[in-house]
Amino acid sequence: MIDNRNDWIATRAYALWEEAGRPFGEDEFHWKQAVLERNLLERTRASSDGLEVLARVPQRTDHGVADGRSILVVEDEPQLRYNIVDFLDQAGYRTLEAANADEALIYLRNNDIDTLYTDIDMPGSMDGLGLVATVRSQWPGMRIIVTSGLVKLSHRDLEVGVTFVPKPTAGLELLNLMAKSA
């Protein structure tokens, strides 16, 4: 990524303008779109050391129900993420949460995690499928659950050890998937 904010925005605005077929008089529209994208990228990107992400990890109590198993929930929609994390906490899982793949990778490098639950469509340096590919290469034994409200994947589209569930995922369905990964 280009470090200079204005250069990045100018490059992205030009690319958007070209993708749109170089329409006359729409420079400002593409510039505003590029600014919005850069702002989103800056808000969702973790620092290289990830300390600000790790500092957000709450101390949760282990209810003993799930035998100390852990799950990382990666979802960019805060309300959905909070609902899933709260439900899994209540079921006794040790949960971590991330808003994007950059944050998720920090958690994965610094914690023992049994299962990854990730959305496909999210901002940041990679989407959920990019995160899945990275996790499969670095942590091949990890159980992965992929979800999306926009994309539908079949079992033929997924590797062994990766499960797809459509959004919104029902709590009991998620618990069943977690039990199968035990």
C-alpha cells in the first residue's frame, strides 16, 4: 500500500475513474469514493506490532462447558460480532473477536485458537477467503467456519476442514458445528 495518503487517494481515484469507463465530469465522485475507501482502510488496519489489538482482549471466565476450547470470531459488523461472541461466551467457549483479517492474524499469532469463524466480505488487507487461505497455510489443523450473507459456497468450493454457513447463523447451528469440530 502506498504510505502517502494523498498519493494513495489519487491513484485509487484514477483507477475508479478508469474502471467506470473514464466518464466526463465525475472526477469528484471518484475522488470522494477513494477518500472513503482510504478512511475505512485506515480505521480497520492494525499496527505492525498489534499491541493495540491485543490490549482490547477482555479477560473472560471459563465456564467449563466447552472444555476451554477457543474460537476467534472475525466479523466487521459490530452488532453481529457482539451477538455471536456473547452467545459463544454464554455457551462456555473462550472467545476472541476481530473486525478484520489484520486483527485476526494478530490474535492467531498470539493465542491458542481451536476454531476460526469468519465472514467473507470485510474490509482490510484481505477478505475472509484470503484469511482462510492464510490460516490453512500457517495453522493447517485449525477448524474453520466461513459465513456470508452475500456469497453462497457449496462443499465443492471449500477445502476439507472448512464449513460454510449462510448469515445469519443460528446459535444452535453454530453450537452444532463447534461440537462436530471437537
